[in-house]
Amino acid sequence: MPKNDFISDNLVHMRDRLKENAAKAAVSGAVPPAVREPEPEKPRLSARQPMRSASGGDDDFLRQKREFEGYLERDRAAAAASLEVETRRLEELQRFAAALEELDRAFRQLGPAESAETRRELEKLRFAHYRAAGRASAFLREKSGGPLPGAAAAEKPFRRSVSESLPLAAAVVVSALIVASALFILFH
């Protein structure tokens, strides 16, 4: 766009008009709004006490005090919750110990092994022990979620684990042989 087309008469004469308007305002005593000094804001009245900002150390101290108070509250709540959990664990352990004592007493009173009644009583005792141990393991489980230390004997034996994973190992070996033979045929 040529310069002559862009600059119109309004733009050319604008400076002159601004000078005239400023001279008129000075004669009449009125100051245009753009030239006036901004009025300072009136202080607002509030019921809140203003924070002391005279020194930065007070603000930092108050912030640290609030943070420390929050840490103390958090730790007190965590300690109370842990005490409650440990109390429940202790109660459950005491119940388990009492159940074991009762089962031991009943076990010692069993009669001779030849009796069918004795075998039924032994099965009842074993079932009661299983229930008590299961309840105790649910409450007394370590935080990692592992079983009780005494429950390690109930884990699967190594031979059973190997026999269960043997079909998968055989399938992997057979598929490797098929791929090897296909590659041998292709490139030989």
C-alpha cells in the first residue's frame, strides 16, 4: 500500500489538534483525564488484623510455625492410627493364642487312634485350627502382604511347582525347534 494512500488528512493533522486541545485545557484550567494524576486509594477498613510485614523474619517464622504445627498434627494422627492397628493385632494374637491353648488341651484328651470317634474329634480339631490360623493370618499379615512365618510350611513343594510348569517349558522348546528347522530349510 503506498504511503500516500495510508496517511489520511486525519493522521496528518492529529498533532495540530492535540496541541490545540491542550492549549484550550490549560486556559480553562481543566486537565484532560489522561494527564491527571491518579488519586490514591482510600484505605479500606477491615475487621481483620493486618499481618506484620515490617520484617521478613516474622513472616518466615509464622510460616515455619504453621508448617511445624501441621507436621505435629499429621504425626499425632498417624501414631494414633498405628496404635489402633497394633491394638487390634495384639487382640487378635491373644485370641489366636487362647484358641491354640484350647485346641492343645482338646488334642491331649484324645483317646486311642483306633476309635472312629477319636478320628472325628481329630478332624474337628484340625478344622478349628485351620479356621483360627486363617483368621490370625488375615489380621497378623506383615505390611508387605506376605503370609505368616509359620505358614511357610504350607507352601507348594518344589517338585509340584516344577511339574506344573513343565508343559509350558516343553511348548517353548518345541516352538524353538520348529523355528530353527524352518530357518535351516530356508537358508540351506
